[in-house]
Amino acid sequence: MIAAYATAMSRAQGERLEFRFEGPAGVAVHDATNDRLMLAARVEGPSWVLDIPADWPSSLYRARFTEGDPEPDVLVPRATGELPGTPREQDDEVYFVVRQAEPVAPVLVSIPFATWQAYNRGGVPGESIYWTEQPDRAARVTFDRPGGGPPPERWEDGLLRWLGPAGYQVEYCSGFDLSLELLSRYRLLIVNGHDEYWTAGMRDACEEYVRRGGNIAFLSGNTCWWQIRMEGREMVCYRDAATDPVEDPRLTTVEWSNAPVLRPENTLTGTSFRAGAGTWGPYMRLMREESYTARFADHWVFAGTELTDGDKFGQGALGYETDAAEFSEVMGVPRATCRDGTPPSFVVLATADLRHWSVGGQGGWATMGVFTSGLGTVFNAASVNWGNTIHDPVVERITRNVIDRLSRPAEPDWEVIGPAADIRALAAAGSVLYGVTADGVLMHRELCAQNLPWQPIGWAGDVTCLDSPREAVGGLGTNLYGVTPDGVLRTRTNLWTDVTRTPEGTIALAVSDGTFFAATATDRLWALPFAEAGSPGWRDIGPAAGAISMSGMNGRLYALDSHGRIHARLPFTDRETEWSPFGHAPGALTLTAHAGHLITVDPAGHLRWRQAGRGNSTGP
């Protein structure tokens, strides 16, 4: 066997990559995602330089060095259902990435070379940073040594081999290449398999990328668990703040959530191995038995799967390490607590109770979820073995849904956020969404993207339309306001009380800029300032855009017409102001606006929302 290594983990098309080995040798270079033979040659050591052809596709490559002629070996993918982990000698193999010189694909796939190197010679005193409690573990390891390819389990293999045949145009990079400059040229970053070790620079770039509108799909687990530093070609990971000599405490090589770093990985990924689970060694067989449980089957991630809440799916996809967000059950629905650093926008899509894994690893959970940060979206499958279960029809459908949606230009879209519970009127105040049912019950639930159930809180006061002001003005508080069928404007604190009468035929109400706005069945818009609420001072200020429902938000009025079209105008009361098209909510029955979102109810019984400020279109 001829041991070898490369002097870099990635190079762009047309660049040169140097290999070090004791020669002469035969070398065969394959595309590791499909085993296509790219080059076979006799080469001389101790150094050989590969001039990477400009037409080699961006991909992960494997160079194998042999004592005789080059061997066009083929690495056979692991069979379905086979447990991972067949050890074999890898010092004669060198893995490297060819980057796209001029990016053209919308998707970038990161290869976790840091994690691969961390597991190189695992448990060997002074040669590996494993194991955590091993007193003679290394604090730093070099990339200038053989090994450092994928571990025997090959967690990344399944997805990498699936992407091309599945029809996706993707490009590749090393995890160490992750920078804002590179990421900004792609719409979606895929983090795959087991990507445990991250530098501060990698993490900073990814978080800023999402804030600016990039998307990330974490088809992975135990993600971003350890902070590392690169010092030249050495990867530094003391795993202990007491022995790390670094001057900047923010760069201490400990778990990201630990002191003095105190930067939980949840803020990047939504989840953490702290609440996750692991099953190792002889107990790895437990992976075969586990499945996710769908908890929000109406979400776009599950489109086309035909799942319903409570259904099991993805048997075998969980393992050998999973991540989770801390959550609590709200009437049978999981809701992230956010105490662990998980963003408030995180939506739990599926869960797996793996607390019994404590018998042979770490007991905990897996929580699949999605969240937004700034202008971008992050999806997390929360399992190391997700990509190796891509043959499962539901796992494949979810993966396609995520890649298809997050790799295209962002467009305004209505997302299901829960059941509608026969709601005929909506309003929001603070973090609470209120609704009135067809039989006159006042309901409420948290205003968030999680599919939380509605809970009754009393009588609706006979009102048929609702809204709530952002601030108290003129002695009227930030309460709910509604209009009854006989034209009485009411407000609710603990009980409903009458405020004044509304114009005849009022069918929609909005509150904005200290003013009540009423739309009538004759398509007229009327205004009454709070300060004049004790008098019949309504003023006709023009057409009502055919409104059947209205709301106010951020100094703007929104109106929904019977065709599902949304219109907007400024809340002037002393002049007629034209309405402008503001989008389309097909089939919507009622509308409210709050905290940057438009919220609707549709005839199918879905509660939906959409951000009001992201690329609104006029629609049909």
C-alpha cells in the first residue's frame, strides 16, 4: 500500500493540486459521487501535481495510489438496510473537491473534511483528537498526513450519489471554503451527513448568508458541535477551555454551547446534539427500528407524501446521532421553547423519541424543523443518516420538496400555519391571534408558524369582523374591536362593551393611525378617529376596494375582496386615496395583518400567512 495525502482539500477547475507520497505509484482518480474514472496514470513521488482539467465537473473526487498499475476500483454503495461501518484501510486514498471556477448551479454542497480528519486514527494516543475523555488525545492534528477521508460509515455517501441521477445540478466545496463571497453565488447550501467541526469563520459566513437571503438545508446531524481553529495546515481542537492557550475567548475550542464561547449551534441550525440522541457500537442496530412521527403534515415540507399527523415515516433514517430542539407539548402539538438558543421562528415538523438510546449512547430526541432568519430559510432533517435513507419514498419526497423550494428565487408564498377552526373573523394583538367562529365563540392561539390548536376564551360579543390597534389613542386601549350585524362597534377587555354605531351595512373593520375604518356592502370606506368615537362622525373617504375583510398594520390599510385579491392604501382620512394591488390569497375568507405578516383563512380549513414585505405581486 502507498500512503498519500494532498496539500489542499479543494481546488477550482483549471488549477493545480499537489499530492505527496513515496513513489513510484499508479494512481486512479474517480468521481466519488458516481465512480466515473477520470484519470489513470503512473506517477513519481515524492510529489505529483495534478493539473485539473477545466472540463472536470465540480464534485468530490477520490485518488487511489497503488504499488503497481493504477486500479480502476469501484466503491460499491452500501446496500439498503445494511448497518454502516465496514472498516477498511484508507491511507492509500485521497479525497478532494473540484470547485466550479465560475458557479452556474443554484446549489452548493459542502464536504465535511474537518470531521473526516477529526476521526482519522480515532483513539490513537497523540494522533487523534478522540476521544473526549481520553487524557492522551491530541489537541491538534495536521492535514499533511494520510487518511482523513470519509469514515467507514460513509454517512455522506447516499445523498452524494443520489443528487445527480435525481436531476439536480449542484456544485461542491470543502467546508473550509465556506465564505460569504462563495455562498452569495448560490441560493442553497446543503450540509450533509456528519458535519461536526466548524471554525468561527465558517459559521459566521453561513449565518450572514441566511440573513441576506440564502437558504441552508441541514440533511445532517450532530452538526456544528465543536468549534475548531485552523493554524496553517493544523486543525486545533483542545476540547477543554482550561488548556486552550487562545487569547480570544470567543475562539476557544470547546463545544459551541459551552463557556466561554456560549454560542449555541441552535442559532445556526435550529437544533443541537445536546437534546439529541446517539447510539454507538453494538447498539447501532437500534437505528433500523426507529422512525419519525409527522407532527405538521400540512406543511409544505410534506407536500405529496400523503402523511397525516401522527404517521410514522423514514424508518432507518434516524442515527447514529440526531439533533433536537427543546420543545413542550401544547394540546398535543410540539412547540419549541427557545430556551436552548433555537430561533423563535422554528417550526417542529416531526419528532422521534429516542430517550431509550441511553442504554448504548445518549438518550434524547430528534426534531425535524424549519425556520427563517432575516431573508433566508433553514431546514434541518436532524439526523446523520438522512441521506443514506434516500431510497425511502417519503424521505426522497421531503428532500425534493426542500431542494426544489429553497434553490429557486424567493417568491411570496402562503404557508399553512395550522387549522382554521371554522374562523369567520381574525385579529391579532401582541403575540396572540384571535378568531371568531361561525357559531360566535371567541378563540385564540399563539401567532406563530407552528400548527397550534385554537382554544376558546369566551363569547365573541356577536361581532362578525375584528381588528386591534397597535397603540392606545384618545382614551381607547389596545383591545379587540368588532362590529355586530346590526352595526354596533364593540370593544373587549374582560367583557364586551359598546363604543358607537357604524355606517349602515358595515361588513369589515380596520384600525390604523388612531382611526377606525369601516367598509360597507355598498363598497364605501368610512373613517372615524378615536377621539371622535363618542359622536356619529364617520366620514366617507372613497371606495373600499370591494372589501369583505380589512386590517391595519404599520400605517397601511389592507383589504381582501371576494376574489381573494388583496389591496392596500395609506390611512388618510381627509382625502380619497387609491388602493393598490398587494397580492393574491386564493379562496381566502378573511384577513388580518400583524407583525409583518398577512394572515388568512381558506375554505379548506387552513390558517395561512405570508410576509407582507417580501416581493409582493399583484397576482391574477
